[in-house]
Amino acid sequence: MKAQEVVDTTNTQVVDDDMDFIIADSLDKAKSTSNIKPKRQKRDWNTWKPDVKRALWLSVVLPGAGQIYNHKYWKLPIFYGGVVGCVYAMTWNNNMYRDYSQAYMDLVDNNPSTQSYNQFLHLGNKITPENKARYEEIFRKRKDRYRRWRDLSVFSLIGVYALSIIDAYVDASLSDFDISKDLSMHIQPTIINNQLNSSPLSSGAIGLQCSLNF
């Protein structure tokens, strides 16, 4: 009886070890399976539609980003060219405005040591008491002109920025607009019956019929 009990205990232990091995192997497989990331499906660009809000906010944050998101890359040189042109005009007009403002102030302060206005005079010309009033008017008008042009450059830059936002928004909104070849309009002659006379010859008239297929 003792020998039989020993044999049974050994068999039970072997079975337990096998069960532990199977459970551990199952856990390892489950862990390895959970670590495997599912494959990301590729986006079908033929059926992709841009999100209107995302295109709008991208354009607000960075001019031209909405056009990139909408895949309208050919519009980027237009907007960036407008931005560069407006910035250059704003900088140049601002520098000219400051120079003429300083020249005008030096001309009216009656201080002989401040003569920055001489750089704007033609060769051989000098400011004398007789022509001083005329030159004061010239410098005043020029500084006002360059200030106005500088302000217009700022407004133009804002306009280009706003136009890029509007273009990105409209472009994304019309991305699903049907422009297929099925859109067509047919015009053909037809007989119009006004049903005012019992005679079909008297009540009929020749006209044009338009039909739009979409």
C-alpha cells in the first residue's frame, strides 16, 4: 500500500507540472499576441475628403497650411509671393517714411547742425529762406505719402492672410462637389401647348426646352 501511494503522488505531481507548463505557455502566447500591433490600413487618397474645420484652423495658424492639407500645392507660390511682396513693400515704405519724417523735422527746427534733408536734394540745389517753405511742403507730402503706402501694405498683408483662410475653407467645403462628366445641359426645340384653345394647331407654339443632367 505504501508503494502504491508513492506512485500515485508522483503521477499527480507530473500532471500538475504539465498543467503549469500549458498555462505558462498559453500566457506567453497571449502576451506575444497582445504585443503585436494591428496593421494600419493605408488611406485611399482617391476617396479622401478634407475636413472643413481642420483646413480652416490650419490656415488660421499658418498661412498656406490649409492649401497643403487640401493638396492644392500650386496655390502656395501665389499666397507666399503675396506675403513676401506685402512685407517688402511695408518695409521699404516704412524706411522712406522715417527718412522723410526726419528730414522734415530737421528742416523745420531751424537747427543748422541737423541737415539730413540734404541727401534728398538734387545735385547743386540748396535750401534758402526763399524756397524753404516750398521744400517743407514737399517733404511733408512725401512723408505722408509713404506713410499711407505703408499702411496700405499692412492692410494688403492682412487681406492676403484672410484670402488664404477663405480659400482653404471654400476649397475643403467644395471637395465633394460633383464635377463629373455626367453633368450636362441639353437644349432642343419643342412644341408648347397653352391649353387655351381646343384646337391643337391654335394652342401650340414652338419653343426651346432645356434639360440638366446630374
